[in-house]
Amino acid sequence: MSNILDIPQIPEFHLDVLQRDLHIGFGGDIAKRLRKARWTDETCSTKVFPDNVDALLGDFIIAQSYEDQVYVQAQGSDLTKQRLEKDRQRDVLYKEIRKTVDTFATLSIFPEKQQKALVMQPIMQKYNIQPDGGIEAQTVATDQWLQEQLRNYQCELAARELGIYDSINQLKTLNDEIQQLTADRNDERAQKTTAELKTARLQTDQAFRALRLMLNAQAITQADNYLYTELIGSITETIRYYRQIADDRRRTSRRVSVKSDIVGNKLYATVSGWTWERLIQDGKAALAIDADATPQRIVSTDKKALKAGGLLLALAGAPVQPADEIDVEKEYELIALG
């Protein structure tokens, strides 16, 4: 038997710190390598490894496949697609309304229309609606503006004079539909999907840990078997690749790296690609919003920041409440990092 210190071993790899897309990618790559190594030929009729090893290979492939299925289901939500399309239509319509108002507000050659536009313009500016911003924030601001617009008789007359009264009512219909789609998406089924994804990810992690231990043990007891050496080397190379990607994300995103989450075009932030758990371990304090919750929830790794952030948002009129706990896998809308 060769020197035990020279026998290749799969290094420890904490899959729990990987972002969701990297976790899915890593699991898929490992599963491909295992399938290739598992059988002696393409007919999948004769196994390469003994039953105790093959069983763990199979467990990981099954766990990874299940996680991938749940992930695809979460990404392909029909409610999410409908919500995005309604938001796109709302953005276009609101920009047209705002452009009409702003244009007539500057046209002194049409004094009556200019006067009406100057009635509407301050109220629109008051709510600072951002068509290309987050869906939730835009929905709340649009609803507040529409309530004031539609119950103010002078604003109604102004909208009719400018020829945008029907467009405003159409905008209200779209905004109401988005509110309903948001509520439907956050119902029991959506929560169940999130729970399923957590469970699937945990099962993949557990299957990988068991497989790693078994392959490392077999490499020691079967030191002359090159099959284990090849498979261990292949897995180790995959770990090195994904570890490098994760490290690169952290280095290039020291302040904030922003990406679109699967639930819509709302921008969510991760700090250096780290989960909340990693932030806590590193001693950082961060404040963020879980904008998908109803009402929105404030989350933080620091109690003082949690209290201050909740107060500021409450004063700003945002319906928020502190979160009981932080989901270490979820991505939140980052407000501040200290």
C-alpha cells in the first residue's frame, strides 16, 4: 500500500455557503461525472463500483435531480411570468401618462392644458413612482397616487382635459391585477415551494457529504484502484472550479452585487455573494427588506440596525414589521451594510 499521505482525497466543501445558482450548477456537474463513472458501458448494465459505494452515488444523483426539478418549477412560475408582463405594461402606460403631463406643463401656448397639467404634476412627483424599479415599491406608490388622483375632482377634470383619464383608469386596473398576482404568488403554494427547495438543497448537501466520506475511505482501503483516484480527482477539480467562482464573486462585489431574483424584476442584493449566515459569522451588520412578504419585513443581523431601520421605513409610510428570523438562503433587498 502506498503512503496514506499521498492518497488523493476530496477536500471538505461547504455547499451551504454557495449561492443558489452555484449550488444548482455544482450539483449538476457532479451528477454528470458520477453518471459517467458509474457504469462500464453506455447500456448501464454493469456497475463499476461495489454496492455500498454505488448506493451513495445513486443517492446523490437522485437528490440532485429532485433539487433541480424544484428549482425549475420555482423559476417557471406562471404567476411570476404574468406578474412580469403586467408590470411591463404598467411601466409603458405610466411613462406615457407622465410624459403627457410633463409636456403640457411646459407648453404655455396651450394655457388651459398647461394649467391642468400643473394641477396633476405636483401630485405625481409627490409619490416618486419609479417605473423601472422594484415591483412592490412601484405598486404601493402607484396605488397611493391613484387614490389621491381619483378622489380629487380637480385632478379628474385635469386628466379629462389632457385626454389621459381612460389611461389612468387602465393603469389602476393593471396595478390592482399586479397586487392580486403578488398576493397569489405569496400564498400557501409559494411558501410550500420555498420549503421544498430548502429541503431539496439540504438533501443534496447530506448526500454529497456521505459520498465524499465513502470515496475518501475507499481511496485509502483500495489504494491501488485507479477508478477511485480518477473520480476523486474529477470531483476535486469541480470543487476547485466552483470555489474559485464563489471567491471571485466575493472579491468583485465587496460593496454590493445585485442580481434579479426568480420572482420577478425586483432587484435583490447580496453582499459579496455571502448568505446572511456568512455575514453573521464575519461579524458584519446589515439591514434589508423582505419585500415579498406581506406586509414587508425588516431583517437585520444587528438589533440596533433593525430597530432604526424599521422606524425610518415606518416614518416613510412603508408597511413593515420586523422579521422573527432571517432565512439564510433567501436574498433580500439590501438597505445598508456596516
